[in-house]
Amino acid sequence: MEEKKEGLDSGSGTNGAEGGERKLDFVRQIVADDIKTDKWQGKVHTRFPPEPNGYLHIGHAKSINLNYGIARDFGGKFNLRFDDTNPEKEEQEYVDSIIEDVRWLGADWEDRLLYGSDYFQQMHDWAVELIKKGKAYVCELDAEQTRAYRGTLTQPGKDSPYRNRSVEENLDLFERMRKGEFPDGAKTLRAKIDMAHPNLNLRDPIMYRIVHEHHHRQGDKWCIYPMYDWAHGFEDSIEGITHSICTLEFENHRPLYDWFIDAVNDGRTDDGSGPWGKKIHHPQQIEFARLNMTYTVMSKRKLLRLVKEGYVSGWDDPRMPTISGMRRRGYSPEAVRNFCKLIGVNKFNSTVDFALLEHCLREDLNKTSARVMAVLRPLKVVIDNYPEGQSEALDAINNPEDASAGTRKVSFSRELYIEREDFMEEPPKKFFRLAPGREVRLRYAYFITCTDVVKDADGNVVELHCTYDPATRGGDAPDGRKVKATLHWVSAPHALKAQVKLYENLFTKENPDDAEEGRDFTANLNPNSLETLTECYVEPSLARAHALDRFQFERLGYFCVDPDSTPESLVFNRTVGLRDSWARIQKKG
Ligand code: ATP
Ligand code: MG
């Protein structure tokens, strides 16, 4: 398959990303053309059809954004529908998380939260209809035999010995399958198409299998369950979906979906006068390339393994590419939506640089996040000429990108914390921050000069002594003298202690699946993907922050309040650092 790195200039036009006259993406172009030709009487109806067998990830966000965006832009409708046809892997927990995630992304299904399993009876009745039309039969080959009979890409398959059963016998057996007379796997219902068909999907595919399993919604009502291929097209048909948008790997399933609907429509007419009644709706399937990204995995099976095998703390671990993980990490829905717009929609598979997603994230957070000061690796500073027991409140700007965000007061006192890495006892040439004898600015406060360094028995620097210049209040020297660095800081008696979690990519390789012989993607997990700092200090205004509130910690990056954080025990996640590696790549290129 063709692989291409995709970026800002990824050809395919998106719908009005920058407000300018951009070309419609190819799916929107199809929709626009259909409206023009009145193909669906001007209607547009899309859906997002997740299987509730895992949490949603950034790839799903692309699909949600596309489907919902089209409905919104063309004045159509959008359904959220669970493709809950496989009781073995599906759970209510997944249903709940998907609802929350789709809502968070801003897609609105109005009153159309739907479940494929609600159509089981209808699908069953159509299966019976196909049996009656001689287009389906009950087969007793086991899984292995079925595979052997199927043939290969180069060899035709063989007809099942059960293929030519009478309609009566098939009806009887299928009914007994439904009633629960047979154990799992004993029989299947198959479409009678063509065992020599060049498209393997059409070699008498299985429509129903026996699974004695409790369904999260249907309970024990059914013990035969429709296969995905049998169910999927009908779910769209029943809901009147006009544009059934899916990913490329379903392109060669499309002829089968078409065959199923045509088989039901055989003997039906538009006005319902035929022997089988009125024709059912035949949606149009359109395939687009799925999203792949560097440094992460997107398959639900692999994500489930990361959760089940304890490599991460759960589906919402901030390192996961899941929507819930990204939310916990501090992503905004706007950042995700902007990313989706930027990458566009097209027909060839590609891998998007993770740095591009983080670029979109920074762009949004830069505009929206309040700035605060926090010190992650504290080094104590004592201002010797500042009166003991005194403190004062200084003005600090909340967001230089947004004047309406206003200012706040930050407390200054004799004892402060600065960042350990902002001091060097023997600074190399290019280090302009604090050093013995050197003057720097404390943001929003004063110029300070380091006068003494206190060390422990092992020679580690544990405390600095400084003097401040009262004339520089607010951060400027009236005599015009300059300093080469501005440091962030917090007042030691005022600051709140906090835990801060720093994250790196979950995998060390761009393509995590590229593992040594005999190993799998877990071999490429990044052992340094999580670093927990327990001895951090944040300014006291953060005591009032709520779960998931986002901030820029000045000079350190963007952070958000972890949902497990409490006023007594603050926990922050670093969303992303300040340095935009994507912008750097773009400049170099
Ligand atoms: P699986 O079917 O293996 O469980 P899936 O990721 O395809 O995994 P679904 O729940 O079937 O999961 O996906 C719901 C919808 O999201 C489908 O329409 C699918 O095409 C789309 N989708 C899934 N993964 C991606 C992706 N990486 N990029 C874009 N769309 C995706
Ligand atoms: Mg799928």
C-alpha cells in the first residue's frame, strides 16, 4: 500500500479550514454533487457507527468529524449508532465512554442515539426472506472446514455439501438455530452467492452464527448473531443513511453489501406492489483513508492489550491515543477538530506525524490557557535584603494572547522557589540564567542577584542567597540596565505543593509495529513515557482550579488538572511542552 507522510500541505482540500476559498474534500464533493442532482431528494444523512468493543481513539475522531461535519455543513442529519452485533466483545462501559467522547468532540446526534441490535428482528426476517428466495442456506461445516472450502486468492473455493438443501429444510434449521437447539458453532447461515467469486468476500459469506452469549442490550433474547457484513449495510438502510462513509479496507466489502440489499430488493418494487413489498433504501458507500499516526498504535486490539496487560493505567491514561486519554491529558476538542480539518480527507493511506497533532494543540492552548507560575524541580532562594515576615502582591498578566483575561496578583516574599535548572554554579558560555554574581529578572517581580550558594555534605546545591533591587518592582530597571534572562518562580510560604506528571511518546519508534523478530509492538514501549514529580510548587490561585482546567505553566508548557486531583493533593498532567517541533520541521523543510 502506498505510504506517504502527510502534512499541512496535504493536497486534499478541506471545508473552509481557514475561511478561504478552499476546495471541498472528495467526500463533500460527492455530497454536494448529489444535492445538485437531487439524488436523495436533497437529503444528507450520515452516521458514526462504532462497535462498542473499546474506547474511541484519534482515528475515530477523524471519522466523527467528517460524518458530523458533513451533516452540519449540508443541513443534514447525523446519527450515533452502536454497531453492537457481537456480544462476546461488547460492554456497556464502552457504550458509555463512546457517548461521552462523541459529545465531547462536539458532534450532535440530537435524538438519534441508535443501536444496531434494535434491528435484530428485522435482519432476522430478511434472512428468512433470503432463505425463501433460495439465496441463503444453513451450513454445518465447522470453522476450519469453512476456511478450507473457501479457497484462496488464486484458487476458487468449493461448494459446501449443505449448499443445496431445500428451502423447507433451511427454514426449519434456521428456526431451530434461533430457538437455541444447537451449540455454538454447530451451524451457520450462509449467503448462496458464488464459491468461485474473485472477491473472497462473496464466496458464500456467513450471515449468522450461533453464540449463546448475553447481549449488553438484548439480554438472552438471541443466540444467533448477525455477522458484521450482513448487519452493517442494513443498519444504514433502516436509518435512511444517504452517504455511508467508511474506511478503505471496506472497499472490497461494498459489493457484498450491495448484493445483500439487492437480494432483499429482488421481488420488491418502489410502490410495494411486488410479491415482497416495497424496496428498501440502498445507501451509497464512500471509502476514505483511515488515520495512522507515528509513535502510537490505533488498533483497538492493541490498545486493549496495553490496558489489560497494565502497560498503561487504563483507557484514559494520558499517554493513550484515545479520546478519553487525550481529554485527561488536557487536549481541547477544538485542537482535535482543527487537527482533523488540517489533515483533510483522502483516498490513500498515510501516516501523520504526531508532532502535527501537538502543533494544533499548542495553537489552541496558546490562545485559551491562563498563564500561571509553577516550579517543577524547586531550588530555594532566600532574598537576604527583603524584610523577614513581609510579603506583597504583584500584578501578573493572565494571558498575553487575550487581553480580556485580565491580571491577577501573585505573592512575593523573602523565600522563593526557582527551577533547579535555571541555576548553574559554573555556567557555560551560552547559559544566561542565574549564576553566582549574576543578575536576572524574576517575572512580574524584581531583578535579583545571586550572592551565595549553600551546599549539602555531598556538594549538591540546596539553597541560593540573593539580593533584590527594590527599584525594579514589576520587572524593569529605571536606569535602563538589562538582564539576559527572566525566570519564573513561586513564593515559598504561599505556594501549594503539587504532583506533576510529565509524558513522552508511548513508543520509541515511529512505527511501533516494527519490532525485532519474535517480539511485538510492546517491545517498542518507551520506558520513559511517564515521569512523576512529587515535589512541585504552584502558585496559590490554582487551589480553585477544577478537574481538566488547562493552564500554561510559564516557560514549562501546558498543563491540566488531573481528574483525581483534590485541593489537598493537587495533580497536574503536562499536556504538551512549549517547543513546537512541527513548526521547526516546517521551517527547516
Ligand atoms: P475494529 O472494527 O477493529 O474493532 P475499528 O477501529 O474499525 O476497529 P469501529 O468501532 O468499527 O472500530 O469504528 C467505527 C468507525 O470509525 C468506522 O466507521 C471506522 O471506519 C472508523 N475508524 C476506525 N478507525 C479509524 C481510523 N484510524 N481513521 C479513521 N476512521 C476510523
Ligand atoms: Mg470496524
